[in-house]
Amino acid sequence: MEILIYGLINSVSLALMALGFTLVYGVSRLPNFAHGSLYVTVGFITWLLLNRLGLPYPVAMLISLGLIALVGAATYNFILVRIRGMAISEIIASYAIGLAILEGLRWGGLKGTTLTLPVFAQGSVDILGVTVDFHRLLVILLGALLVGGLWLFVNHTKLGLALKGMAQDERAALTLGIDSDRMAVFSMALGAVMAGLAALVLLPLGNIVVESGYHVLIMAVAVCIVGGLGSWTGAVLAAFIIGFAQILTTAWMGPHFQVVVALLAIIVTLISRPSGLFGRQKELEERV
Amino acid sequence: MEAVMQSRRKERVDRGIKVRTDGVYAVSSWREITYLVAPRLLLIGGLVFLPLMFSAVPYWQKVLSIICIYSLLAISFDFLAHFVGLVSLGGALYIGIGAYTAALLNTHLGLPPILTIPLATILGGGICTLLLWPCLPLRGVYFAIVSLMFPLLAARVIEALDIFGGTDGILGVAGLPNKWVEMYVLLGAVLIILFGLRRLVNEDVGLVFRGVKDNDQAVKASGINIITFKALGVFIASAMGCLGGAMLSHLYMWAGISQFALDFSIIPIAATVVGGGGTLAGPVLGCLLLVPISELLRDFGTLRIAVYAVILCAFIVFKSEGLMVYGSRKYQQFERWVQI
């Protein structure tokens, strides 16, 4: 029972971490390796607004989400757009941006002191003999809301449909009057907001540390690859597979192996089935 | 609107001396010989005399050894990325495996450094190739991501299973006889590998390598097994990295998890981008510039990684050809404005 509940929580957290990454990749074919750093940045900005400026918690969250959307859009608009289409340069440049932000943060603010965000709700509840605190339950709820909201947005709004069109065929979308660069900027901003939302929901459970940026990046990449790059259903499903696998290994073998599970999942998936569970790329394009 | 717009464009023309020395008449005058040999002698002479110049400051001599180790990695990255078409973001794997192999051979079998270093180079290259073998059919982004994961995985496995000394690493590795040996072995290795690889990529094997990079389907259609050639490329590159790792473990008399760290993956890539990819000499130039900067920034802790990342980003976006390509263009060509 414990495994079931904590596995569920872990899976939803993984899905939250991965959604932004898979969104950006799905729309603009851009592996955004700065994803983890955006995640940590949101936590840090919120902490600053909360503790230095004394803003109320919801206001601080909204402002930091707005700021991170700007950061995401700016990285695309000023840096990444110049190397669009050169896959390797994209990876290296976005990874470098992420490193610059993370290591800059480590040097600038996140050294020595431990920063934490307050949880949304205190207290805990017993579910079938397992004690779960309210915040973790909220994580499940918010995760489900977010996935549902994203689905609605993509399938039932004009902007969302434009994004979907871009994801399916960029040239065809262009002929139908969808500005691909603007959409890519928008998807990057949206991806940053998703990373921010994940941070706001998950960071109160732990400390704001630089390492979590790398952790989130690895997890997001793992989930997206196992699920198939750019496929959202695949990402959610893969989040559940990896999430439960991690909890099971923790229960049986010890917490050291948690990350090993994710990395092994990536390697096994890439070797046996590079497109992932729900990948839409053609086999020929990615392997010989 | 009568005035005709005067438009000009910049034209690049090869210098006469370049055209003459390209052909069979290369050795017709001292001037032409100098033109050909000067850049190469500058590099060789510079590398040979650098340790002597810094003999008063042993600290910077140590830095020079580190520069050489990074250069080996950077050359291997450049070779693999621009000549075989495999972008390996995990150079730390090669360093780590080389370091651990050398340390284990030294402490468990008691072999002296003169045996462990070549053995670790060959064995380590073999181990890396075997590890990466299943990933070789992948290409592009997919290979890059897997290779990025390998060093992380290796460090975690060592930590989790508590093998090879666990988090403490392997202590008591024998040191090298003296600092001159360690510097000149490394410098010699860098120079030999640099010029050797430049030869190699122009041989038949190099041609197949580039074929694999540009159009692997065509190579396959010609009846050549591309996996074998990719494996050969990975073996050459990882053996170079392992040589660096083996030297590193003897240099610090220690092998540990930190040799799988991010620095070894990111600095060679930055050096290659700064120096100019596809030139093989460019990465060495990049390392000569970047590693001292990193040493000067050591007081600022991890900020130096941030500085690197910013330099890397700036170069990849604004000057993606790199210093070496820029330099050799200036050396071989002149520019002039022409009316059109």
C-alpha cells in the first residue's frame, strides 16, 4: 500500500518535471537542456520575493512564473533562434545556458544557507494505514489538473491547436499562416512556466538546491526518452513506469539506486527502441 | 531615384604563396618552406618551451600538465564529432575509466607507471568501446544524450555498490619520477596524437570515417560495416581520453569519483568550440586559452563553470567557426572589396 501511494506521488512529480521539456521538444524540436535550471530559478525567485520583499505567497508565485516565462522567451529569441536546426549546437548551447544559470546561482545565492519554500497546507492524513501529508496529496491533485489543463489547452484553443500544428508539420503550419518562430518562442515560454509550476509544487517538499536542477534535467530527459521524445501521452506513461520502478528499487535495494534506475531506463530504451514507447520519429532517422 | 546604389561585396582570394605551396613545387624557395613550416613549428616549439618558461613557478607547470590532459580529451571530442559524426558529451567517462584502470593496475598488481599508463590506455579504450558498443547504431541527439548519461551512471554505480574504494577512491597510486617526466610525456603525447590524427583522417580509413559522418546509408550500401568503423573511432578517441585519465591518476596519486565529474565533459567541448571544430589543432589552442582562465578563477569556486558556459554560448552563437579556422583563413587568404 505504501508502495502504491508513494509510487503514485513519485510518478506525478516525474510527470510534472517532464511536461515542460517534452512540450518544447514536441513543438520546436529543441532539446531544452536548460530545463532544470529554469526549475531552480523559479524556486529562487519565489524565495527572494517571499523573504526579501515580503510579498504574499500567491503573488510571489505568480510574479516568478511571469518572470520565468520572460527568461524562457528571451533565451529562445536571442540565443537559440540563431542556431535553430543544428541539433548538436542546440544541445550544447542550451546545456551551456543551463550550466551558466545553475552555477551562477550556486555562486550567487544558494551557497551555505538552506532555502526552503513553505508548504501549501500543514498536517497529514491516514489513507489505509499510510500517513501522507496534505502537500503530497495536493501534488497529485495539481499534477492531474495540470495534465488535464494542458490537454484542454492543446486540443480546444486556437493557440494550442497552432502549437499542435507546428509539432506535426512545421512547413504545413507555415503555409497556413502560423508564424513558426513566434510559436517556438511561445512554446519555450510555456515550457519555462511548466518547469516553474513543477518547481512551485515540488520544491516545498525539499530544499532549494542547485543539485535538484541537474536531477530534474536527468529525470525529465529519462521520462521523455522512455516515453518517446515529443509525445505527451508517452511522457505521462513513462513517468508512471519510472516512478514506480524507482519506489520499488528504493524499497528493495536502497535509495542509492534511484538515479541508476532512470539512467538504465534511458540506456535500455535507446538501445532497444530509440523512438520510445510512443515516439513518432521514423526508425531510420535516429538509428542506422 | 536616379542614383544607382553602389554595392560592394567582400571577396576572399588565396594568397599566391598558398597556391604555390599547395602543389608539388612546395620546396622551391626558403620563403615557401617557411610559410608551410612556420605555423607547425610555432605550435611544437611553443609546447616544448612552455615548461621551461614556467620552471620558476611549479604551480603553473602543474597547470600545463592539466592543459595537456584536457587537450587530449578535446582532440578526441573533435575527432569523434567532426570526423566520425558521433557527438560524445561524456568525455568524463574516458578520463574516469583510464584513471581507475591505471590505479587498479598499480595498486593491485603492483605494476610501475611505465607499464600501467600504456596498459590503461589500451585496456581503458577497450572497456569504453565495449560499454558504448550497444549505443553505436544511434546517432545525433540520441547518441549525445546516452553518452552524457554514462559518466553519471558510472559514478553512481561505484558509489552505490561501494566498489573500487567507494566514495574515498583509490589511494596510494604511485607518482611519476619527477615533474619533467610528467610534463614532457604529456606534451609529447599531445603532439604525436595531434599530428598522427591529422595523418589518419586523410588516409583511406579517414575517408570511410567521414563517409560514416556524412552519409552512413551510402557507406552501408558500399558493403562496409559502419558499426565496426564507429567502434574503431570510439576506440581511438576513448584511448586518448584514457591516456589522459591514467596520467591524471598518477599525477594526483589518486583515483576517485570526481574524475567522472562534469568538468571533464564540458571543458573539452568549450575548448573545441572556441578553438574551432574540425581542425584538431583548434581544440589544443582552445585548451591553452580556457584552462588558464579556469585556474585564475579558481578562487570563485563553481563560478568558473558558469564563466565557461557563457564563453561557450557566446562562441557557438556569434563566432561558431572558432579561432583556428579564423586564424588559418587570415593566414592563407586576403580580403578585398569589389564593386558589383
